Amino acid sequence: MDGIKNIYEKMSAITAELQTVAKNLTVQQTKTSSYKAVSERDVLDAVKPLEAKYGVYSYPVSRKILESNMLESESTYNGNTTKKTTFMTRIETVYRFVNVDKPDEYIETTTFAEGIDTQDKGSGKAMTYSDKYALMKAYKISTGDDPDQTASEETKYTQKPKQATPREKLIAKLKEKGIDATAYAKEHSLTTHTTAEEFERLLAELG
């Protein structure tokens, strides 16, 4: 034996030393309601010193967007109904834990997360959630409660129709005019690298 712990021994030692991570983050749901959550910073502050101590480096090795949609919801107050558009992104993350002393030795875990935001932060939230829960599940970090004890707030969303891309619009126009799309693409040297602007130009020419 060379005295160097394998990745399983190192992660087991880290798990043994980690304590419950408190919920120090207050998440505001509405103007009158909020809930407590574990922040990414709290998880990283608990994990990083122990990973450094035992020689483990962890990072997201790959991400894949599984779903990306615009959702619409309605709310009524004093007889007035308002609509809100929300951006939702669902991703798959493969998170890797590497033995620093033996870099070819590692463990991977796959997590899934959704990010919902009224602006453009849906994907960022999804990445934060997936990374945080990869660490929490890999090291068996307890937050002191069970999320299944509390039901999620019910919000009725409808999927907002996606706008067709310039490429899709061009294909539809060719079909409408009875033009063979394959022959047209070859004639105009259309490839996967053709820009949206070029598709728009050709679409305008077709009328």
C-alpha cells in the first residue's frame, strides 16, 4: 500500500466530518410569504475546506439542456387579471469528484434541476441548483428537514408557443410554394452554419 487513500475513502472521510448545513437563505415567494433554504455559498463553505484537506477536487464536467420553455401564468386581483411570462430551463449536470493524488481516479454523479425566472436567470438558477444538490447528495449533507414534508405552491402554467426560427420559416415557405427543400438547400449552399440573417434574406426573396 502506498498510503494514498482512494477516492471512495476520501469522500467517506469528508462525509464523516461534515455536519448539518443550516438554512441561512431566505427566499421571498410573494410580498407576504417566504421560506428558508440552504444557499450554494453555505454548501461550498462547508465542503471546500474538507475537499482541500483530503485532496478531492469537484466540478461540473458536462451540462445538457433537457428543456427550455417560456411559460405563462395568470393571476387575478380586485377583478383585474394579469399575465406573466416566465422562463424555465431544465438541465442535466454530470458532476465529477477527482482524487487529486490520482487524477485518473474519480467518481461522477448526475443531477437534474429546473430554473424558473421572469428575466433571463433561469439557466443560471438551474446550474446553481444542480451543482449544490450534487454536493449535498454525494456527501450526504443534511439540512435538518425533509422537502417532502411541505407541498409545493400550486401555480397553473401554460406553455407559451415557441416562435419559429428563420430556418423553420424558410422551410415552411418552400413547402407552401411547392419547392423541393433539399434541392433548394443545395442550390443555395445552406448548411448548419448558415446564419439566421441569411435565412431571413432568402425568405424575403421568396416573398
